[in-house]
Amino acid sequence: MATFELIRRFGSSSTMPSELDLVAAAHEVLVEDNPACTESDYKEHPSARLSYGYPDGEKWVVHMLELDRTGTMRYFKMADQDDAEPEFERILPRVAEDSAVRLWRLLLAKNLEEVMSQPWSVQRDV
């Protein structure tokens, strides 16, 4: 059985995020307008991520899309959730809110082929 988890910038999470959850998470990361937060709060909590995990034999494969405060989206694949290093890592700079939400939506739809077809920069391949 596959699982999803959206972890928002300041730690709240949801296991089956809605469209509104995705939009709010992207906005929270890219628009730093919370009057209760300082620059050090934003630096300490710089990102939000959506993960998709599923069984593969004895392993639990995890794909993650992480958006940081600079607008950089990182795509990781862990061949097993217990691995210390990702199987691969890709980077897409200057992602706008709507593009981040679109990528997260693709991951929620399990459309890994479309996620991979984006113009990622290769950060690491194993």
C-alpha cells in the first residue's frame, strides 16, 4: 500500500494532502509574510516536502519533492527508506508557487514519468 505525506515548513503534516494543503504549503515556503516569524525562524525551517512511499519486495521506496525558500525544488529517490543516501537527486531552480503545486500534484497522482520529464539538473546519480 502506497503512502503520502506532506510536511509543511513549520512541521505540520498530512498523509493525504488536498489541493488546498499543497497551495498553502507552497505559499508558506515562498512568501515569508508571517508577522510572528523572524528571519531566523525562516532560516531554521526553510522547506516543505511531499513524499510518496511504496513497497518493493523487502524495501520501502520513497520519492520526495522538497521546495525550499529560494524556490529550488529537489527531487530525491531513496531505494529504501533506511538508506543514508538517495539513489538520485535532481534540482529545479526558481520554481514558482503554481509550478511547485503542479509537481506535487503529479507526485500525488504517482505520475513519476512526468515528474522525471521536468528539466532537472542532475545533482547525484548512483
